[in-house]
Amino acid sequence: MNLDFKFVSDFVFRISNFKKCGVILKKDILTLLDLDKRDFDKLFSRAGELKKMYKKGTSKRPLVGKTLGLIFDKQSTRTRISFETAMIHLGGTPIYISAKDTQIARDEPVRDTARVLSRYIDCLAIRTFSQDLLSAFGEYASIPVINALTDLYHPCQILSDLMTVIEKKGGYAGLKYAWVGDGNNVAHSWINAAAVLGLDLVLACPEGYSPNQDILDTALALGNGNITVVDDPIKAVTNADVVYTDVWASMGQESERKVRKQVFTPYEVNAALMAKASKDAIVMHCLPAHRGEEISDEILEGPQSVVWDQAENKMHMHKAVLETLIMGKG
Ligand code: CP
Ligand code: NVA
């Protein structure tokens, strides 16, 4: 590494995640293991400040002249639009890059696309199927690359979800977190967060739908927190402070929906299950939700549900992420 390179930020990243890019070093968020506890805490604090400024009408525009490219190979309402509005509020310009209308769809290699786009734009947010493809963008782009969801992870979702937990519970530590349902991409990012922040996380998943064993093993090897996988939703939810669920069939698994619906029926987050949780437990869902499947209408619309705050906080958290990665400021 050329020691003359200067990193313009006080933001603390593990050195292994720094990458050379001309005159500065860049940082990606491909998984939550790219962040340490201090990074998380700085993002929570900055997102909270940015939210307050936005509500008071005192927001600043530090990203004037900067651009965010968004490549989304899967559908999105919240993530894409909250990234776009976050960029606009910060004074920058989002550019939606429709993969099918670019040479990506005609098999131009990712390593070429990543290097070319790095000459035009300042940051890339990518939603795609393969984590390896995302990592290749990270490897070859000289600009920060953000995971906006892959089959394996959804890191920014959990950043904004934990911001919501902090708002509702006064902090993220000392709580029992229960995941109920599929051991999917969102669950994997919760596992990563639990490993970095030392959370008490119990995941209740049907047999055959547990989280990826390598992801679990890596998290357990970090030795922080208490992460367990069970098959009994009651066991997971009993005395939980935060109950989280997500769709039973994620994007790309539509053909399995019928089978999954049968397997997952006992995993619905409903009033009977929530009766086991702590009295003031909150219920979270990244959305979109399927009422009557993973969550009952009564619970989604009920007083314990914080799903609309979760959705809003994606915009505030994405501002903190963009500001940090593009300007190198926390
Ligand atoms: N929660 C979430 O990522 O929603 P979208 O799929 O609408 O972006
Ligand atoms: N697990 C879901 C999350 C959607 C935000 C999916 O991947 O479709």
C-alpha cells in the first residue's frame, strides 16, 4: 500500500477494508462485518442528528456536485427511494442505472463496468442476487459500494432498524431480539449485527430454513453476544423485547411460495405469539409484509408495531451512510 495515500475521514474502519483509489482510500458496506461497533455507533448518532435537522428544516447540502448510482436487479420501494431522496436532500444527484438498458445486460464484465462507472460517479448502491457479484463491484470500483440487498444480506436495513430500536428502547444493548421465520438475507444481517454489537438474538426457523451455517459460524467465532437458532417460535419470543419477522419467500423464491406457506404457518407473528413477549415489546418488519402470512393484520397495525418508523428511518440512515462514505465524515 502506498503510504502517501491519505484517508480524509475520521471515520474508523478496519484497515483490511480500506482500498486504494487514486488519492484517497475508499470504504464499502458489503456486509455488516465491514463495520465495527464504533462505526455502528457513529452511524446511529449521525443518522439521529440528520433526522432532527430534517424535521427542523435545518438540513445542510454537503453532497452538492456528487452523484450516487443505483443498480437494482430486484424490485424495491423503500431502499431505492430512500437512497434517492437521501441523496437529493444532501444536495447530491441520484442516477438510477437500469441494468437491462446498459451493457451489463450484454455481459460486459463487472470489473469493466465497475471501473468505468467509478470515473463518472461518487458512490454505487447495488441490489442484486449474488453477493459475489456485489463483491466484484467492490473489488474493482474505486468508489464506495453499498449493498442495497443481495440473496445473502441486507446490511443497511439492519442499520436503520437498530436506529429505530434505539429510538423506541433508549439503546440497543441489554435487549432480547427474536427473529421469527425464514433464515434469510435480513436474518443474516441481524446475525452479523449481533456478532459485532454483542446482542442477544434468538432465531426461530423451521427445519431446513435455518440461516446459512457459514454465516452463523463466522458470527459465533467473533464471540460477542448470544446468538442461537431454535425451531420453536414460542421459545424465541418468550420475554423478547424486539420481535422481527420478514416474508416467507424472498425475491427470487416466488416458485417456492406455496410450499413455504405450509411450512411456515406456525411461525406467524400474531397476538397469541406476541402474548409471550415482554409486555412492551416492539414488533418489526422490514416490509413489504404479507398480512395473514408472516404477520397478522392485527399485529402489523397494532400499537406494538414500529414498521412505519423503520421505513422512515431508512432515509435518515442512508443519509448518514452516504455522507460518511462519500465525504468521509461521520
Ligand atoms: N425493506 C426493503 O428493503 O424494502 P424494499 O424492498 O421496498 O426496498
Ligand atoms: N427477505 C426479503 C427482504 C425484502 C426487503 C427479500 O429478499 O425479498
